[in-house]
Amino acid sequence: MPYEWQTVAEIVRRRVVGIIRTDSAAEAVRVADALVCGGLSVVEVSLTTPGGLDAVRELATRAGATVGAGTVIDAASARLSILAGARFLVSPTVVPEVIATGRRYGVPTLAGAQSPTEAMAAVEAGAALVKLFPAGHLGPGYLKAVRAALPQVGFVPTGGVNSQNVADWLAAGAVAVGVGGALTTGADDEITVRAIELLGNVSKVFSPELPAPHPLGKEQ
């Protein structure tokens, strides 16, 4: 298993986490395969998906994919996700026991937060990155303002991010973004085309092969 920092570096390098929430494990695997075909290799399978752990387990064996578990809300789910092969954990809120479980096994957590207070609570608990959620109604301007006060925090806006506004979020200082329904619904070829389009817009801000600027202004 890679070190925690290696997984974080991969998320930041790739810029986009494809969030998968479907009605079955088989459907989740299908969507993930379509995303990977479009060049989007970091995917999160929500544990609200029936059989979500089975999907994580299957995708963890696939070359070219970095798979994480989403909607992880307790230590038991965190450990089961890690045993299934999840490379990262995502929680909708700050759940210290999830973060602690991940750190125990070298697996980073993206903890959900909205306010600066919640973001700092996530950092103090040991979260590797902060999932700004739900980000849609806050807007890139909010992220830019929060980052001015907390430049050391790596934010991953999720909820309301799409191909049309992804460049705005990255320009505002996001180290990566999470994209779900705007990307992952429809037939395989539609998903693949949307992934290609999204990554094309990402590359207008950062090349996906180059490191993101360090939050404090130095290259990582």
C-alpha cells in the first residue's frame, strides 16, 4: 500500500475525484470504468451505494485507478473500506474516528466542512484534505476568501462543481475538486466524453501532469 502522502499527491496531481453513487456495485464499477476510459483515474465510491464495498474491492484490483470510499461516517466503515482496498476515505463531516482509523493504516481522509471553524477542526483532527461541501451555493469567491485566512489548508470543493465552473474553482485555490452527478450519469460513452471535457477544462488552469502550487506559494 502506498504511503498516505503518495495518495494525497496523486489526488492533487489528477485534480478531479469522480464521485460515484449508484444503485448497485456492478453499476458503480461500470461508471468507474467509463471515467477511467476518459482519463479520470481517481474515483470515490459512496458507501450509500448498495454493495459499495464490493465495488471498492473490485476497482482496487484495476490498473490505472485510484479508488476511495465515500460517505464514511464511522470507524467500522472506515476499516472495512481500507480492508476492501480503498486508498482514501471521504466523510461528509468531520468525524475524528474516521480520520484516526485512516491514519492508523496510512490512508488519508478528506473530511467535509463548510466554515473556517469546521475546516480547522478537520485539520486538527488529522484530515489530509478538506472537502468543502456542499460547495455549489458557496461559490469560488467563498473559497478564495477562506483560503486567504487558511492558506495551509488543501480544499477540495464538492457539490455543484461541473465542467463549466471547474476552472473557476481551481483558480480560486482548490487543490482538486469532487464531481458527481454532473459527470457520472448516463451511458458509458456519455460519461467518458464528459470526463474528457472536464479534464480539458482543468488543463486550462493546471496541466494534470504538473504539481499544484503549494498553499503557501511554493511548489510541492
